[in-house]
Amino acid sequence: WEQRADVVVIGTGVAGLAAALAAHRRGSRAVVLSKATETATFYAQGGIAVVLPFTDDTVEAHVHDTVIAGAGLCDEDAVRSIVADGYQAVADLIADGARFDESAPGQWALTREGGHSRRRIMHAGGDATGAEVQRALDHAAATLDIRHNHVALEILHDGSAVTGVLVGNADGIGVLHTSSVILATGGLGHLYSATTNPAGSTGDGIALALWAGVD
């Protein structure tokens, strides 16, 4: 079988659905693939570290804390980019229906976790933040073309540009022709004998990227 899409997103956790919704809202036809029904996002506990406006917190303070906690392994430019976009990302989640815990009406309850110098951790349902984020995004993405039990087997390219995705599903092997692929497949916990990750966390995205020649 052969089909076409403007954008193919692989993964249905927070990264995949947020990307698919962004593409859809910009007028692109997005197809979302998932080999499983469970995501690591759903199981994520703790909260989301974010610098809120009109507080004594700053992006630079968050960057500093992150780089120190990273013990020399962080790319500081990447850290700064992610931290600086944190509030907008949370605002987008809230616009899509996510509800975070409040200490008073209209005031988010912030906690402090290891490595942070400020109280900047937002959470939902106590430590059920991932489940709430997944619920909100599933609801917001209900009208998108999401295909479960579709396994991405290979990113197709002509040597210089992406041309599609080789996919396996109940109908056999097929090709989704596209010029844009977003890999959002989550982690690789199940490469190890002991993990709390869901069964689908087998490093597929990393393998797909390596096979396609991504640096």
C-alpha cells in the first residue's frame, strides 16, 4: 500500500502529539504513527520545571541549575533554548486542556526538586503530571489521523532529503510518502532487563535516525 502526508510524526506521547497538533494548526496534513497504545508520557511522575513570568525566577538561573546538575554533559545552547521556551510550552498544554495543581485559584502550586535553586516545578494530580498531559493531548488530538499498531521500519530518503516512511501494519508493508518526518518515539528503557518504561520504549527512533544517516 502507498499513501501520502505532508508530515509523518512517529510517536504519540507529549512530543509527538504536540508536534502533530502544531503541524495541523499550520495547515499541514499530519499522519501520526504508533506501534503501541501506551506512552512513557502517561507514566511520567514528578512535574514540569518552568520559569514563570513575574516571579523572582529567571531563565539564566534555570540554565545554571541545569548545567550544574548535568555535570558537564549538557549542551548549554540546547539547554537555554529549551528552558527559554518552557513557559510557552506549558501555556500551549494549558490551552489544550491540561490542568495543573493550584495553591489558590489562578495560582499554580510550585514545588522544588533536586538540582533546582527555586520553586519552579508545576505538577498535576500530585505526581500524576504525565497522565494529565497525555489526557489533555489525546483529547486535543482526537480529530487527527492517528494510527496505532503501525510500526515505522525505515526512514526513506534519496541521499539528500527524506522521501517517506516504510511502515508495517495489519495490511502488510507499505509506504507513507512525505518530505517531513518527526521522530518522537520516546526512550529505550526496554533495552535493559529492569525498567519502569512501557513495553514500546525500545529505542526505535534512535535506530531509525542512525539507519537514515542522521548525525
